[in-house]
Amino acid sequence: MARRVGIGGWVGIGEESTYGTAVASSKYFELAPGDETLQLDQEQLTAAHTVERAVDVADVVKGKRAVSGGLNMDLRFGGGWGVLLEHLAGNRFSTSGTSSPYTHSLAVGDSNAALNGKGLTLEIDRDGILGSSDKTWQYAGIRPTAVEFTVEDNAIMRASWTLMGKDAAYITATTPSYASDNWVKSPSDAASPTASFRFGTDSSETNYTCRRWSVKIEQPHAEIRSVQSATMEEPAIGDRIKVTGSAEVLFQGTSTAGDAFTTAYRAKTAKSLLLMLEGPTASDESILFDMGDVLITAASDPHASDTGALYQTIEFEAYSDGAANPLDITLVNGDSAIFS
């Protein structure tokens, strides 16, 4: 019988109190085709002796196991996806407010000790056959190592996560329940939305017309392996956190602030960069990426390749100044906690 494969897929997330010990899903997210590529890799070892003329099947044994892959998602202002960001940064969001809306703030590049000993469990339903006896895939000991947030004109904001993990199993499917928060999107439905792209001197940034921007956060982790174990132990942070991004901004002309990106690029002058999207009621739902010390690492000279408007492609990297973090993220929504 033909199988309905691919339609109705979803991903569930649970937070492990002990790294690598799987837990049930408590938050769920819709999947689009190609949104996840998680995979358990089981290595094999072959004895090196040369007694037989051909390798005997009994000489092949299991080696180490590891999970790798990616997860992409359209973002809502709430729903719990921020827990992935916490486990990438190794730091918790702090939440303020006694009633909705709540403000959640995360210092990316701050202490990495808050989530030591913890991990994430991901549950994946890949064929979407409801009410069947089919199993779902469960991946334990998941640790995000990178994420890229992308905003395009006339599109929902996307997050693309790079993941590593400890082990996998089949489990009886849990029942998904999805969040109903508004989507993070361009255009905003707010009556007077805040400018999405602001660049310049801290606290007096200039608004720019921008048709695409992205922010990438990388926190490389190193596998920790014990001789006796087929699966890895809790991975350790393997390098410094890195925040980079790119944008396509409307070129304003060399006689105005529009040339600020080329000027900052050539001078290597640190500037402030604010990236924001808001929901229908701006005070109730928003996401802000605040980078106080940004260097422009590339700024293409605009070329009149056609008769349309001139856009300038820029790339940037956010740095710490020795006190402030390279990136602060503020998420405003109706959730009293990032993941509860």
C-alpha cells in the first residue's frame, strides 16, 4: 500500500534536566518540506586481520554513534522556540512583566554556565499519519551550534538551526498542539511600525530602507568521547561565539548618510546596528536584535546594472567592547516564560 510520506510532519521539543536523557515533547512546531535533516550516523568497524581471503561478516562490528543535521522553521513571536536559542548561547532569557505582554531579554556572549548539564530532545513526525501505530523519531542530547535568522521582503521570518546530538530512538507519537501567536513577518501589520534596519551612532541610529537582512549566531561545540561509550558525552564549547550578518540596503547617494556603510567599511569604525520586526500591535509583539559594536566587513559599491533602484549589499560582524555583549535579543510576546 502506498504511504502518505511528507505531509503533516511536525517537530516537538522537550528540555532535558540531564543531558542526553530523553524527555517528552512539550512544544510543537509545524514543518514545511525540507525543514529538517536530522540523522543518526552509526559507524562500523572492520577487523584488520588477513586470515580470510574475504572479509567475514562476523568481523564487522558497530562503532560510535552521533546525531547531526539541521532544523528550519517559520517563526512566531511566541511558542517556545527561544529555548533553542538559549541552548545555543548557553544562557537563559530573563523575563520581566507581571501580565501580557512579557519582555524576554537574552545576552548573547554572556556567561555560558546556565545550561550546563542540560540538553534538548527533539521528536520528529515525518509521515504525518494520524491515529496510526507508526512511531516518531526521537533525538536526544541535542545541542544547537548555529542559527541564522533571515528576513525577506514580503515573507515570514525564518530560523535555520545547525544541530548536533547524542542518540536516537523510535517512540510512540505524542499529540502535537501548536502555538497561535502572530507570525514574525515582513510587512508588519502595525499601524506605525518601527524601522526594521537602523545603523549609526549608538542611540541616534539612522533608518535605512532594507529589502533583506540576516543575522547568524555561531557557538561551535566539540564532541567529548569516552573510550567505553558509543555515544558522546555533553559537548563542550569549542570556540568563541560569533555574530555575523548581511543586508541589502537602498543606496542613498554619496551626499547623504547613504554612503555611511562604505565610509564605515573603509575606516573600520564601530557602529550600532538595530534590527527589528513587530506584530500587529507593536507594544505586544516584537523582536529586536541590538548590536552595539558592529564592523562592516564588506560593502559592495552599487552598480547601475539596470534602470531600477540601486541597492548596496553589506556584510557585518558584531563584537564585544570588553563590557557589553556582541548581541542582545529582546523578544516581546504573550508568553510568561520562554519555554514552559
